[in-house]
Amino acid sequence: MTERESKILGKNVIYFPQIDSTNNYAKKIAQEGCEEGTVVIADLQTSGRGRLGRKWSSKNKKGILMSVVLKPEISIEELQIITLAASVAVVETVKELIGIGLGVKWPNDIILDGRKVCGILTEASMEMDKINFVVLGIGLNVWHEKEDFPDELEEKATSLSIYMKQKSQLNDIIIRRSRLIIRILYKLEELYDKINKGDLGSITTLWKKYSVTLGREVLISVKGEQHSGIAIDITNEGKLVVECTDGSRKEVLSGEIYVKGL
Ligand code: BTN
């Protein structure tokens, strides 16, 4: 099968066997004015970063570590939509190429069998209240074994191959990281086009289809205060709508949420 390729995303690809963080490098070249859609890929990161100052651990050649430079025509309030579009692109790619159904957990996690298999880190550079560029970082665990994760993540993280071994499917399908990358970029470009045409609603509609957050009990932190409630919806810009136990309805932009049972 010839792979359909994206036109803008991945036209320029910069590959490193090892780097501190693909997001750091992508930010640097974006500041220097690189083309939109430039993709930075690495086999290993020495200082991979996650959200909220967390680390993203990696093992050589076992996962997808990539960052994409974007210049979206959206406001800062709509930034979350980029993370949601990336989540949809990963979920649909894995379903299509490997047949595994993943779930999306607001705001940036992708879940397999109750554990995290992929994380997304979207970072924006602002100029006069406008988005100058966005670096979209995707870390997908593909070939990791259980022992490849740090002890504290052993119960929380998984990879596509761990799951497939459990299901005895690994002999049937060989997962090529390059193929996954090409397909994720192709899907992402389709969704990115919609975003730039102002059609944010179709991204949130797709995201909802794969959601493992909506309908569940959540704990959220708003302006330093904790609230519990049920996640009932997301807005078109990707804010989470929570019906709190005190009867109020809150829209959460980002920050921390804890989804019970995940
Ligand atoms: C998270 O779950 O908190 C986000 C994790 C994002 C990890 C990816 S790996 C490629 C890119 N480079 C980084 O340093 N982080 C992102």
C-alpha cells in the first residue's frame, strides 16, 4: 500500500538519534523562523518533558517522540483544540493500522487498558496576545516492556506492544514507528485544516467519540479550590464542562483533573 502523505506537516523532518527534548529543539528553530509543519523526531530523549513540569521518560527506539511546529489561526483561548486534534489523530491511526481502540482522557492523555500510552504537550509562544507559534509534542509508547518504565509508573503506563502481547496478537502485526508517524501526521493535517477554517466543532465531536472522561466523576482544581462533580461535556474550544456536586457548572481550561477509576 502506498502511504498517503501530508503536504505541510512533515515536509521538513529533522531527526536526532538522541536529543534533550524534541519540544525544546522545535521551540528553538521556531523562534529562528522555521517553516510551519517542521517535524522534529528522536529515538531517545535525555530530558523529555511532560505537562506541569513532569518528566517524560523514554527508551532508545521504543517509542514515538516527535514535535510539530504549527502556526494556527486561533486565539489563545482555543489552544486546547490542538491537543484534542492530536489525540484524535493518534487514536484513529492506532485503530486503523493496528486495530487497537484507545481512549482520550482530558486534557492530554491517551489511555489503553486503563493506563497511559501517550501524552501530548502543547506549548505556545505568544506575541502581543496573539499566538506566534505552537509546538505540539507527542510521546507514544510503542515497544516498551513493563520494566522500561520507572517504578512509580509501572501501574500507570503501558505500551502498544505490552497490550498486544497480553492479547497474543504481536506475531500477527509488526508495528513500524515510521508508518505510525506518517499516518498520524496525515490525519493531523486533515484536522488542522478544519481548525484553520474555524471548524473546531468537528474536532470536539470526534474527541467525544473516543472520550473516557465524559460521564465520569472528576476532581478539578479551579483557582486553587477543589471541586468534585461529573464531566458532562467539552466546549467547542475544548474546555471541560463539569457539573459540580454543589450544583454549579464549571468550565475548566486546563490545569489538573483527576478522573476517578483511571
Ligand atoms: C504529558 O503527558 O504530560 C505530555 C508528554 C509529552 C511527551 C512528548 S515526547 C516528544 C515531546 N518532547 C518532549 O520533551 N515532550 C513531548
